[in-house]
Amino acid sequence: MKIPDNPISRAEILSRLISYRSVDLDVRGGKVFAYCYNPEKEIEETTKQAYVEYLSENALDPTSFPSLVRMEREVVRMIANLLRGDDQVVGSFTSGGTESILLACKSARDKARAEKPHITQPEIILPKSAHGAFHKAAEYFGLNPVLVGLDRKTFQADLAEYEKAITPNTILLVGSAPQYAQGIVDPIRALGQIALKRNLWLHVDACVGGIHLSFQRQIPGFEPIDFDFSVPGVTSLSVDMHKYGYAPKGASIVLYRDKSYRRHQIFSTINSATYALVNANIQSSRSGGPIAAAWAALHAMGSAGYRDIVSAVMKKTYQMVDRINAHPHLRVLGKPDVCMFSIASDTINVFELADEMRKKGWYLQPQFSTEWTPMNLHISVSYGNLGVVDSFLDDLDAATDVVAGRPPLKVDDVRHQVIEMLEGASPAEAMARLSQAAGFVGNELPQEMAFVNTVLEALPRDMGAYMLAEFLNDLYV
Ligand SMILES: *Cc1c(COP(=O)(O)O)cnc(C)c1O
């Protein structure tokens, strides 16, 4: 493909874009329970307009765009106050949860380098439920992840194991509020005590739940769950605006107990013939759009707006959890603390259920098993889903009946099939054989993903991760 010789009209461009989109998940009908968090139409229009208004401004240079500094300060201060930080708490606006987490890990590493230079193999303690972004940070920044198991009933980080995992090389403790997979908050107060006792940095990943939990606490009838700066020992927090903050994507906040921690986040150089570079973020040039849109979301929703949504979403979530737990084939893992949970089954392959639901337009997110959790499907409920929950539950019943009525795709059978198929194959041949078996044709994805997901479930995790990387490398030109 080449750049077109001659310009194409705006109308033609937009119509082509919309036709490209016909193959995508429909994120506007409320049938997708991951990836997108849609607010009311009116609020979405406001944030969109704010985004476009600031599309061209560049937050790279605070001296040229003071209005972006002002908005970033206001957004950070509003979120720091919501998370009960005092006026020493500072933060940065980032492009997403991953960037917030990368920056917190990099800051912790650089603080340890400065203050504990004898540590040459820094370790970070990660409950198995911590988000993959921490593993990415570990790989990017040369940190050794030390994994901690979960309580088999609550799916919280196992505290006894957590304490044992700490060594003289530990530089960072991590807990989640909540962990994404099952929507369950780690015992943050206990982790804070461990952090204080050992004089260690504790990062709380409140990417998905920070805003939701803060408003949930304000609503009568909900048991308050403490995870924020009110908990002694919490050093930093990541809070996404583009999830339950209902801002458009490209918006997250990383917060620190005080400026001395954030200092390690900032990079500056004048060793280049180009302009002086001083960045708090990983990105350098960055659009003002996400900042303006997040600022607009907070103002358009107001605390009252967030509380209303949290109430409504939790009411629906409880209905869903109760109905699924009453189902003979399905159950919800643990007792979710927020509007996110996961569905497992002792009788059917839930990845087949995801495919069956996909045929009806629903998207449920497959998650692989761990030593503590069976394979399951993740559901995040947000405002945009509320109108269709009842039909979702009916379709879930029907789809479960369909899957239960035919012979199941068994993980052990798939494992044997794959072992036989891969016998004597080079890595490249192995990929080719598996792709063919899974129904990949060239760059086209298969209609049904249950087999692919079950293969990944059956394979050792490192091998599965290798295959995914190979797949992505082949998918894009
Ligand atoms: C979504 C999420 C992240 C990563 O955020 P991105 O915005 O996708 O980069 C990290 N931690 C938790 C708990 C999350 O839910």
C-alpha cells in the first residue's frame, strides 16, 4: 500500500473509517464488558469536545502551554483529595495505567539506587493478582519480580507468604485496590504495616478501582474499604481516569506521598544539540486532549454524578453475581468488592461460553488459570452496560445451555493434541501448525477463540507468552 497520490475528501475519509470499523466489537451498545467505560451521552459529548479543543496543544513544554499545567494541577489535586491525600501529595497526569505503574516502579528503583546503592539485583513483591504492567516494568527497568500466592478463598494476596518473600534486595511492595481479575481489594492496611515496619515503598495499584471505591465509600450502606493515602505506609498510587473516571482513553494519574518520591520520576538532559528536555512522563510530546477531557469529565460528572453511577452499577452487579451464583453450571470467584467479577465453571469450558456469547454480540474477557484460580471470564460493569444487563443474563443462560449440551473442549485433551502436533517441530513450524489448527488464515483471526484460548491454557505459561509475542510480530507489518 502507498500514500494516495491525490488528496481524498473529508467525507470520503470519514466514510471509509466508519466502514473499516464494521469488523470491530460494537462498543456503543453496552454489550462489551471490558475495554470501554461509557458515561451518559451528554457527558461523553462534553469530554469529546474538550478533547478536540485541546488536540493540538503540546504538554511537552509547560512554559508554552500554562493552561495545560493549570488543568493538570487541578485534576491531580482533585484526585489526590478524593484519595484522602494531604497537601504534600503530588502527582502526574499520564497516558494510562501502564505508564503510571511504569513511572512508580522507575521512581522506586531510582530512589533505591540513590539510597541503597549496595542493592544490585532489586526485587519487587508482586501478588499473583498484580497487573501485567508490573511485569512489564520489571522487564523494562531490570527489576526481579518475586511472586506471592493468593488466599484460596478470598483471592487476596497471602500475607504470610508476602512477608516471607521480602529480602534485603526488596525495593518495592505492591498491592491492588482492586486486582482487575476478580475485583477484589488486597489487605492494604496490613501491607502498609509491613511497609512501615521494613521501611519499604508500597505502591497501591488503584488503576481500575481508585475512583469507584472512593465514591462507594461515600454512599450509605457500603462498607468502606481503605486503600488510599489515609492508610499509613502507602507511598504511591496509580488511578486511571479512563476507566471508572469515565474520561476518554489516554488518562491516568500517578500520586506520591510527597515530592521527594516524584523527584526520581523526572528526566532531564541538556546533552543534546536539540532543545533542553525535561519530562515527568515517559512520553515527551503529548496532546493536551486527554488532559482537557479528563478535566472536563470531573467537572461534568461532579461527585454527585459519580456517586449516582456507582450506586446504580453496584445494584446491577449484585443482581448479576446472585443470578450467576444460582446457576447450576456457573459461579462467581470470591466476593467482589467493586463492579467487576469473574465467572468460572466446574462443568463447562468457559472459553466456549465466551464464543457462544460473542455470537450474540457480548464480549466477556477470557482469563487463564493460576494455581489459585480456575480459568474464568472477566466482567467489568460500567454505566454503559446498565440498560442491557437483563438481556445479558438471559443470553448467558441460553449460551450456557448450548455449551453444556455438547461434548466439552477439555484442557487435558487439547494439551495431548498439542504435544502430539508439536512433536519434532522447530519454533517456526510449531507456530505454523498451531495457527492452522486454531483456524488462522493468513492475517485473519478465527471466528471462534475457544480452541486458541484452551491451547494457551494448556501450555506452560512461558511458552504461551512466547507464542503470543510471535503472533503479534506476525500480525502487524
Ligand atoms: C487497567 C489496569 C492497569 C493498566 O492500565 P492501562 O490503562 O490499560 O495501561 C493496571 N492495573 C489495573 C488494576 C488495571 O485494571
